[in-house]
Amino acid sequence: MRKLLIVLIGMVLIVGLVMSLSCTDGSDDADSLAPPQDSREEVQYGDSSPSALQGPAGPRGVPGAQVEILGSGFDLAMPMPEGITIGGYDFTGDDSGEFALTDRMIVRTGNMNLKVSDVAETLDQIKAITQSLGGYVVYSDWQGGERENTANISIRVPTGEYDVATMSLRDLAIEVLYESTQAEDVTEEYSDLDAQLRNLEAAESRYLELLEKAETVEDMLKVEEKISETRGRIERIQGRMQYLEQTSATSLINIYLVEEAPLEADFEVNKIKVEVGESAIFTNRAIGGSSPYGYSWDFGDGDTDTSRNPDGQIYDKAGKYTVTFTVTDGKGNEATETKEDYITVVGESGWSAGDIVEGAWNGLVSFSHFLAHIGIWIGILSIIWVPIVLIVIGIMWRRR
């Protein structure tokens, strides 16, 4: 009996010891599985160790941008929005991202000055060429002048048709006065904008999730403010990207048209009266025609010149000289201007016999005009001075 009692007590002790050990192990496991309420986990963006930060295109965010989270079940593969704390969640992020373009985005602008035979007709031809190339007219105007007509027109054509367009425009011109092309590579800017846009859109989605989880009015207002700010930035970036897409897809060509005017010769000199040995400077004022131009000067003293603007013509003798100027354009058209007795040359002392005779004659004429004016005024005022003279004579006669 005593042996049986000892066996039972031993079994009870063994069972109690086993149960005690089991309860202790279970409590430790439960405690290890339950996260502390106030625990925080720090994750460094760009670190390859947290697998949750790895998306399809690699790690999100910029190295050095830190995010602090509580265990919440949020998808960490999504870029974190920046600058907001909701219910203990502190999010800090960046606008960067990853994007690459395989083709370059080039914005091309051309400028052309064309001399044409008929401005109005050329405008219609340019519009027809633009339409045939799949482009459109941005702006055009036409101005009529006394001597020449001018016009401005700006067109956009598909970038691939730019060279065809410029060649067609050259064919319309009598002469290409000026032509330039500018190209700007906006690929890098577009890539940066695309990266910013994708991150902002992801941040906007994240804010919308936070808005659903917000429990207080204050939290909701914070999130809505961030959503509004993010949406504004998204729309500005989208607008800029659309502009770059459109301007790189089409090329702008600004065209100035000037109508060829009839060739006209004209000239002027710095002084029409010079001394013997003094230089006379002539300036060509010819207009119209087509380049290249040829020039011919006859200064009336036997000297000639073929320069555009002669600046060293010297007359050796006093007198009056007739100057003749002739201009010839590239098409063989010719125009001549002759100015009779245009240049007066005086002696070194500044006078000549002819000048003295002319001055004396002018003085005599002026004096004659003076006497004539006096006679006219005496006649006009005779109705006043004649009676006065008669009265004076009568008074003197009576005193006598």
C-alpha cells in the first residue's frame, strides 16, 4: 500500500513538472509573436536588404530618404508620400524615379527670309505645302507698302518632314536672304518630368489610402491638403510634358517674305559744296532688283568708280559737276540716276570769280526788290500823307 502511494505521488509530480514546462514555452512563443504596441521599425530607402522595398523596376526612392513605419499591413513597394504624420505614421519621400527614352526628343526651329515675285501668291503656296506635309499654319500676316509688299508666316510640320519643307520653301524664292536652324534636345528634361510624374501619382494614391484610414477631422484636412498640392504638381508636369511632346513631334518654321521691287537707282553725297582737293563721299540708295548688283559712277570731271559707296572722290578744279549713277542687278536689269550740276566746287580760299559775280547779281536783285517795296507802300499810304502835305503847305503859305 505504501509503495502504491509513493508511485502515485511520483507520477503527479512528473505530470506537474511537464505541464509547467509546456506553459512556460507557450507563453514565450506568444510573446515573441505579438508585436509591442509602441515598437518602431526603421527602414533605409535604397537599401537592398528590405525585400519589401523591391518593386518590378528595382528599389523605389532615393538612397538616404528614410521612412518610419508601424506594422500596418501597408504595401511598402509603393513610394512613400512626403511630409505628413497620421496616427503615428511618419512618411518622408522624394520625387525621383526611373525612366529612360530610347529615342531623342529634339525641338527644332527654323527661320527663313525669302525674296519672292508675288507675296500673296507665295503665301497661298506655303499654306498648300504645309497642308500636304501634314502640318498647319500657326500665324500669318501680310502688309502692303508703297515700294514693296511683305508678309510673315509661321508653320509647323512633322519633324520628319522638316528638310522637305525647307527645300520646298527655297524653291518658291527668287533669292534666299537668310536661313537658320536651331535644335534643342529635351530628352533629359522629359525623362526627369516623367520620373517626377510617376512618383507624384504614386504619392497621390498613397494619400488617398491614408484619407480612408484617417479617423479625425484634423488628419483628414492634412491629407486633403497634400492631395490638392500633389494634384497641382501633377497637372503642371503633365502640361509641360504635353508641350514637349507636341513641340518635338512638329518643327516650327518662321518665314519672312519680301516682294521683289523694280530696280531703282538713287544716290546722295555728304556735301553738295566742297573745296578743291576736299573729298566727297557718295552713298548708294538703289532699291529693288535681285542681287548681285553692279555699280557705275561718273562724277562729271572724267573720274569714274565701280564701288558701292565711293568715299574718296576729289575734284581738282572749281565749278559745277553733273553726277551719273548706274546700277545693274543679277538679272541684267539696269537703272540710272543723273543729277545735273549736283556738286559745286570752290577754290581753296573758299571763293571764285563766278561766285563773286553771282553774289553781286543777287545783291542787286535784292536791293531792287527793296526799292520796289518802298514805292508800293508810298503809293498805298498816299491817301494819308498827301492831304497832310497839302495842309502843311497851306499853313506855311498863309503865314507868309
